Amino acid sequence: MQFNIRYMNNDDTGDTHWTVRKNAIKTMIRELQPDVIGINEARTSQRTDLKALLPEYEFLEVPNTGTSSGGNVNIMYVKEKFKLLASKSFYLSATPNVPSFTWDSTQKQYHVCIWALLKDNETGKEFYFFATHYNTGSTDVDIQAKTNSTNLILSRIEEVTGGDSKAIVFVAGDMNASMESNDSRCVSLKPYLENGFKNARVSALSTDSV
């Protein structure tokens, strides 16, 4: 599972306020029981709440998250089901190994990607899970920044998997873009499909999907 949890905003009232939403999230996750979850926009207090509400999940965070130089992208996974073999994060920028803004995007914020290599304790199978959050906007520079982000993630996947074509890799996140033909931002996601990835939404809706 992956979703943008929406940052805690005091302008939200009623059912949309975090004090209400957090319990709805707990109920949803307990009902669906996802093994691994990518979370976007969870601020410090929200992460604290999630850890308390869902103690069966381990919580992976980008270093410096909660400060002015971190990134609010996280991975949660069921502790009893998986063993964490490796995990690392990087910034979606021209200098990915240090806190930095996303290229020339009109949105001056930190955007990151965090990945985990997990081993299924029952089957022994290993897989990679990349969670990310792209910049917003649909101007030419914003779309180019998104495309750069995709290409950077693909290069890191190549690096961490050693180019193993049989490696199981999931990429999840709030891309602020879609694959719809009328979405000018879709060009930024096409490199995934060109490199062998499948669109999970399309696969889930396909009658012959496995």
C-alpha cells in the first residue's frame, strides 16, 4: 500500500482533522493488513501517532526527518513477517547524497526517496521497496524535475540491485503525475515502463493479471 496521508493541518476540521483521521487510518490498515506501506507527508506528531497506533509495524524514516532538511517519506512494514536487510535514502536532486532541493522545480522543498530490502521470513524471498514523493507543478521545469527524479530512482535501482534483472522491485509514491494521456506530466513516468516496470493500477484492473 502507498498513500499520501496529508500533513497535519489545523485548518482541517471535523472528520478531516488528524485526531479523527488517525483512527480511521488505523481501522483501514487493520482491516486490509498490508505487509508494506509507503507513507507521504506524515509530520513528526503524525509519525509518533502511527507508531503508537500500529506497533506491529516497523517504521523507516529518512535521516533528519522532522527538521528543516529532512523528507516526509516513510516505509512501514510488518515486523514479524520481514527481516530488514538494507535501507537507505537519497534526495531527488542534482546532489542526491546531501540535503538539497529538486533541480529547478518551482516548488522549493526537499523531495526524497527511501528504499528497503526486505526478506520474507516464511518464504525467504527478497524484494526491494522504494517509496518517494515528487515535486508538484506542471510547468516545463516541474515536469523536467519529475523526469529527472524518475531517472535518478532508476539509476539507484540499477546500483542497489547490481543490475539483477530478476530482482523484485516495487516503486510507490505520490508522483504528482499520472499515466493518463491527457496529463502533460505523464512523460515523467514513462521511463519506468520503458525499463520493464508495470503499472500496478493497470495490472490490478486487468482480467489476466497474476
